[in-house]
Amino acid sequence: MVLMTDGTVLVHYVIEDPSDNLWPSGIWEQLTPDEYGNYADGTWSQLPTMPAGYAPHFHATAVLPDGRLLVEGGEYNGESSTQVETNQGAIYDPVANSWTSVSPPSGFNEIGDAQSVVLPNGTLMLGGCCAGEALFNASNLSWTQTGNDKADSESEEGWVLLPNSKVLTVDLWASDGTTSELYDPGTGTWSASGTIPVPLEYSACEETGPMVLRPDGTVTAIGGNGQLATYAPATGTWSAGPLIGGGLGAGDGPAALLPDGNVFFQVSESLPGNCYGGGSYFFEWDGTNLIEEPPPPDDPGDAPSYEGRMLVLPTGQILYDDAYFVENQDNGKNLYLYTPTGTYQSAWQPKITTVGAVVYTNTDNQPIYGQQFNGLSQGAMYGDDEQMAENFPLVYIENLSTGHVFYCRTHDFNTMAVATGSAQNFAEFDVPGDVETGPSDLVVVANGIPSSPVQVTVEAGPPPSVTVSPASISMRSRNGGDGSGSATLTNNGPGVLAINSVWVTGDYFSLTDTSCSSSLGENSSCYADVSFSPGSYCIGGTAYGTLYFSDSAGQQTVSLTGTQQGCIQAPVGAARPATPAPRASLPLPPKQAAGKGKSSGGDR
């Protein structure tokens, strides 16, 4: 199962042959919540079938920052019980509602039951069962090799993204699950990351279970042998957790982070000697206590853990699926909702800092700024393949009169990092045409935790047409003086344009003045003055920046360049000049990343 950025859930279906055997298929069904955001009463629709000849099971899956879904590899493919370790792949575009085949990375003759993770910079890293790692270029569907210095094979090993942007895995082939490694996206290399005091591998099957990042920054690892362990990224050390016992283990299996920070997971009777036994049990782990929870109702002979799937819904509930289990093929009750009793801490909520006060229906690419948009974790995990990560923001609009909920497709996130704290996050959202007009609440959800609502007014689209002139400004600093320039924003109508913020980014550039207030009438204009202030010491080359206008028509930009004339070479140790503080009548987005000359200002 996969949570998409428009709030819908995609469920990968199986097919049944005349002999009652169940096989993987190329069919995905889409679950859309009802008008109140309730998934239990949602509606189903079928997506176009995947490319011919590709019907994978136990594959890599990831939602990309542009909102598309990538599926890679598969231990099995189509109506066959033979392990084929296919290297096929396909990408689904929810806007075009179509699939496109993706060629494998060079040298990946087999991908199979692969790992994948979307790194903080938005690039997907794929780990084939037998061929190392590769990075995916979503713009042209191509691959670049990375890593390949790992201590052992990738097969059956899971990955988890850490707050420090590194990727953690537990080694199964270099040890019995007592060693771990970290992948550093900055260097593209692996390194050892501490010894685990207890084995996590079920050695009879060379399997382990899922790993989940918790709000306190630790990772809970659930072993194939039923042993739990905790990794602390801050110290790079492991500690032993409890042994579940009773012959229970997770030879692959699902887990999900609940809104209260507990890890909810499934294990089954697999020890000793039965790699993938049935008789499932469900637990919550709060970091100290292991609490057994009841299984799904009317399903006492539940599936083995490796056939379970979990997904954190925007409601904070967990969607559980074991439909592939053959004993359930005629049950018809294979999807369940688990409603946890705990709740989140306020510090864990996403925070909206800047969004338009007026939202127009049937309008794309609306900017939104804030903090912790990706949540504190990837949310839903599995043993190694079948990734269901959901570390991205969802946006919904709730009409205050009717209480109806409308999800907006989000995309183009500035980061896919987890637990980003006070750092500025950015996303764009597309407003559907059927959103009801009038006063509404706009909410961002991540990991099933909602932000505090921001009240907006929804109006019938289209929004006013705007122009910005000029498209670029070149400034020159002479003999230590400041260069300056100005841009004009014009509302061509129809109607009033709501203006959210005006700001500048780039070293030595600043917003010095603006006449743009909170709104701009039809056929009216406002200006923004900018300066380039490098001082008298030579900075070398050309400096680049951007002037931004954020308004109800979207986000417009003006390119800025700056050069110097008559500058002097700075003596060793001399301090560089400071950029003047910006002067503006509008709130700016949160302070940009550290670096001299970046504009700053108050949060909206």
C-alpha cells in the first residue's frame, strides 16, 4: 500500500487463477476518503494496468518529491512461483494517470526484492538484491551508480532515513545481524556504525524485520528472531531491547509509527524452523514497554508477518492489509483500520508559516512554507522491500460551513529530510476544482499529525493574472557602493490579488523597500526595490540571487545578478561586509539557510 500526496491510498492487488491460487498483478486500486476525510467509507477506483509483462511482488516502491510513484524490481513477477529477481521498473504519474517503463541501472541484471529510500535532496537511492546501489534521476528516468563499498550484500536488509540525513542498515551477510552501517549521501559511501549487542537476524531464513525512527531520534529495530534493539544516532550506539519470545519473529513484516510515538508492528509464529509461519500477533513499543494489542476482528488465523502491510493515514489511524494470504482469499475482510488511543505532542506538529489568505479553486502550484512538513519519521516501514515511506506533507482544506474535507495534491518539496525542526520547509499544492468556496481551514498533515489550521478564503477560480517586470535585474557595485534595482508586480485581474510575502535570497542581495501590501486591486501595480551590497572588497565573479513575490496567483520570481567595479583585494583575515537588513511592509518566509547576505524577517 502507498499513501499518495493527494491523500489517496494505492493498494497493489493480486489476482486469483481458476485453481484458487493468488498471484501478483499489474493492478493498483485507489482508495479515496469520503467527503469528511473518512477512509472507512471511502470509494475505490482502478488505475491503468502497469506496463505489459510487469506484475511484481516484493519490490522497491517510493513516492518521489514530484508526487509520482516509482516501482522497481520484484522477487517474483506474474503468475509464477519461481524467484526471478526481475530488473524491470515503472513510474506512475497521477496527473496523467499513466505508467511509463523505467530501464534498470547499468549492471543491474537483477533488482529483485530491493531496498529504496528517497534521500533528503529528493534523489531516490535503490539497492538491488545483487548489484549495489544507484541514484535515480526523475527528470529523465536515468541512473547513476553510488556506494558499492558496503561490507556485505544488500539482499534482505532494510534501510531507514535518519535526522542527520544518513541511511542506517543492519548487516545480515557480514554478521548475524549484530553489525550495522551508515550511508552518507554527502560522500556516497558506507561506513561501520556500531555493534548490536544482540542478533537481529533469524539465521535459518536470513531475514529480519522493519526499523522505525521514533520522535526521540532513536531507531527501533525488530528482529527476525523476535529480538528488539534500539539505535541512538546521537551517540552511534546500539542497546538491546526485549525478546518477544513465544516463537514469535518478523521475517519481514510491517511496522508503523503511531502519532503518540509508539511503534506498532506485527510478528508471527515462525520459530523454530518455520521461516514464515502464520498466527500473527500485534504489539506497541513505547521505547520501554512492549504492549500486546488485539488482532484484527473476525480474522483469528491471521497471515504471516511477511504478508502484512501497514500505512499511517492522515487521520492518525493505521490501515492494515493482509489480502495476499491465501486463507483470506474468500474472506473479503482483509483491510482493517487500527485506531490508537494515544496522541501526539504539540512540538511534533507541522507548522504553517506562510500560505495565501485567498485560495482559488482549480489552481496549481500554490506555495506553502512552514516547519516539520515531512514529519519525524518515514512513518510506515517493512522488512526490506515494499517500502511505504510517507515523509512528505499532505494539505487539506476543510470548509467551515459544511465540514467537508478536500485534499490538495502536494509536490516539489524542497527537502525529503525527516525531523527538520525549525528549518524552513517548502511545498506546492494543487487546489481541486470541486473545493467548496467560503471560509475554510487549511491544514498540513505529516505522519498522521495535523498542523494547527490556518483560516483561508476559498474563491472560485481562476485567480487573477499577474505580470512581473523586468524578469531579471543586473546590478553593479562601483567603488564599494551599493547597486540597486526595482521590479513591478501588476494585477491584471479579474478581482483582487492577495499578497502573502515578498523576499530576496542570495549573498549580498537584500529587499530594501516595497509598496506591496496585503492586497492589490485589479489593474494596479506595486514595486519591490532590491540592492546589491558586497562592500569594497572583491568577492570575485558574479553573485546570483532571486526576488520572490508570493500571492494568490502563485509565486513569481525575478533573477538577480551582481558584479563589482573598482573593488580592492581584501587583506588576510579581513571581515567581509554585512548585508543591510531588509525593509519591507510584508512578512517574509522564515529565515533562509545560514549564509551572509541572506534576507531575514518575521514569520507570518
